[in-house]
Amino acid sequence: MRAIRALFVGHGAERTPEGRSLRLLRHWLSPAQRVQFAEKGYFEVVGGDTGRQYRIYAGAATNVCEIDENGRPKVGLCFLPLGDLPIGDVMLAQKVALESCESGALRVARRFAPTGFSFRRSRLVG
């Protein structure tokens, strides 16, 4: 009975806007990013202009940070596309922005001090 319920919940979730957006996001992630997202709730991207490393956490706001050479959050960034979009669509837009027009994304981003609280993983979505 539990297996049937899990199958139903999983299948039903894929039909929601959030589920579809997460499926699209996973499609555009590299194999390494997909594993990272599934296991850790975030994935990392390289900025297209500077080569800096960024981590995008599951979420729709205050979910991006630049990471230092030791893999620790250095600067928090808040930027997102306009509109009421599902989480996966927001994260995909953030990924594309950092990889293809990093300087533009950084120009509009609000910076904040990253803390452990800001980036705690609230639930698995990967």
C-alpha cells in the first residue's frame, strides 16, 4: 500500500506546475549538477564572465551564493525573474543568467551576508 501511495504522490507531483518546472530544470542540469541537486539540494555553476563559482540552492529567493575556493558561501545574492514562477523555473533562470550574462545578473542582484540559516535545506526537491 505504501508503494502504491508513493507512486501516486510522485506521479501526481509531476503534473503540477512545480513538478513540471523541476523536471525541466533537471533536464538542463549537467549529470554532475543533477547528482549534486538530488543529494545536497543545490547545484553549482560557473559564471560566464568571471569564472567565479556559484551555488544555487532549492528556492525562489535569497537562494544563490558565490562560494570561495574552499566551497564555503562568500556572498549571498538575491535575483529572480519577474512573475509568479515555480521554483524550478526560477532556479533555471538563475542558472542561465549566471552562465550566459553573469555581469547583468550581478548588476541587479541584492547582496547579503550568507548564514547557515539562509541556506538550510528545507526539503528535497531534486
